[in-house]
Amino acid sequence: MKSYKDWKKKKGKKQEKQPDPPKVRNDRFGGLVPQDMKKAKHVDLITLPPDIKGTNCGNCKFMENNFCVHKEIQMPVNARMCCKYWDNEEVERPWGEMDD
Ligand code: SF4
């Protein structure tokens, strides 16, 4: 049988292995300050002006649970944001499909 000391020691180790949740904060228009500015610049990740509605992360096929799963982005996002990779299953492209 393990002692309380051993149990406590093991429990403490488990807690140390858990990574910190990503720290996100909002910018002045309600978007999220990107965690990786270099990547954000490359993909033109923006926060829309307050009165603009239309294409945004909230209606993009790459947003899942407030996280962008696009291979070039992989960051928390929200519906106040958008980037050059915005896409939706129902988009009409007269020339065909986009390359991945
Ligand atoms: S691909 Fe761009 S527009 Fe779509 S969820 Fe990701 S960051 Fe937003």
C-alpha cells in the first residue's frame, strides 16, 4: 500500500505535466491578439472594423470551437477576425477549386 506521501508526490507530478492553456486577449475591436505575429502577418489575419459584416472566421469552414484548423494558422480566432484563407463549402468559384 502506498503512503500518503507517495500518493501526494505522484499527484503533484501529474499536475506538472499539464500545459498552460494558451493566453489570449482581445484587441480594441473584439478580435484576438494573434499568438504568432509573423504567421498572422503572412496570412493577413485581421480584425474587421466594427461595422463590417460578411466573411469572417465565424462563417469560415476552417473554424472549429474558436480555433482555426487551417494548416497555415492553427491559432485561436473568433468571428471578429478574418484572413486571406477564408473559405466556405458553398462558395462559387467559376475557375474551379482552390489549391490547398
Ligand atoms: S482560415 Fe482565416 S478566415 Fe478561416 S477561420 Fe482561419 S483565420 Fe479565420
